Amino acid sequence: GENVEQHPSTLSVQEGDSAVIKCTYSDSASNYFPWYKQELGKRPQLIIDIRSNVGEKKDQRIAVTLNKTAKHFSLHITETQPEDSAVYFCAATLGGGADGLTFGKGTHLIIQP
Amino acid sequence: GAVVSQHPSWVICKSGTSVKIECRSLDFQATTMFWYRQFPKQSLMLMATSNEGSKATYEQGVEKDKFLINHASLTLSTLTVTSAHPEDSSFYICSARGFGGGQDYFGPGTRLTVT
């Protein structure tokens, strides 16, 4: 089955700086890679996703890059704000099918004021 | 956007009893629903995949006789934790996926505490 590795487990950055979280996956058949933000006790919220036919996607301060050859994808958050503090999870799956998501272990992002 | 609800949001039960959790897609039909479990400060782990009108598919290590899943309609899936034990205490989250794939929509989760 799929295995997703996520690094770092904790990331502390100064407000206004950029944050980068990296994930690798094992199953070359995976073609859908979402990123979720989860606040304590709440449901995961989709913040951005990318499919394997695209190398990069951007939505305002958030971007995701995908390297299919190396089987890794990264989340980039620019101009970080205090409200960006949360746990972020990457995930992978064979999109469009009936496969569930395999999640990384999560990154606790701390924005220092 | 699409909305998925879960009920109850939290439940406390005694060891040995059973608990049923409902997951509903409120404004769309879900071909597939998924059940995840999340222990404190850990990631979401897929437990099972539920398709309307057919038997659920369980992930390796998940006891199908303990975690009963019923997907009776395109908008409702239920998870019943049978003979619950304290180690079953966790945050259970469902998600729903519509026709043609696309993103998964997560429910708000159910906090189960077994005493």
C-alpha cells in the first residue's frame, strides 16, 4: 500500500517568513495529493491540492509543487500570519477511484510573532 | 461547498457497550464514504471504505466484527463500535466523496471516550 513520509514534524517560523513542508510517497500510481490544515479538535480543512498532471499550483499565499519522478511534493506558505499556526497534513491517493487517503504524520507549524 | 455532518459530536460510553456514529452528506450524494481514526497528536488513519449497497472494505489490522459499517444510502454511512474498550477511545472522522471523484469532504468528527 501507499506510504507517505512528512517532514518536519514541527516547524517554527517568524511571522512574515515563508514555511515549507515536504512529503514523499511510495506508490507511483498515486495521482492526487491534497494538503489539509487541522486545528485542535476540528475537522481537516483542504487548503490546496494537486493532481499528477500538474507540476505546481498556487492559491494566493499557498503553493504546492509536485515532482512525480522523485515522488515528492511540497507545501509552500509565504508571508506567514499567526492564523497559519496549526497542524498540516499531506496525503496521497489514487484520485477518482475508491481508495481512501494515506496521510503523512503531520507538521505542527508555529508562527512566532 | 459540500457539507458532511457527523452525529454525535462526542460520546462517553461504558466498557463493553456499543456505540453508533452517523455520517451524512447533506447536499450531495456520496458514492464512497471513508472512516478514519485519529489518536491524540497523531495522524488520521484510514479504517475502512464504505460504498452504498455493498460491504465495506477494511484496512489491514482493523477488525471488521468490531467496527461495523453500514452504508444504507448515498447520503448516510454508520460506524458501530461494538463491545467498546478504553483503547477504542479516539477521534473518529468520516469523509465523503461524490460522483466522479474530486475532493473528499470531512465530517466534524466524533470524540469517543470509553470508561
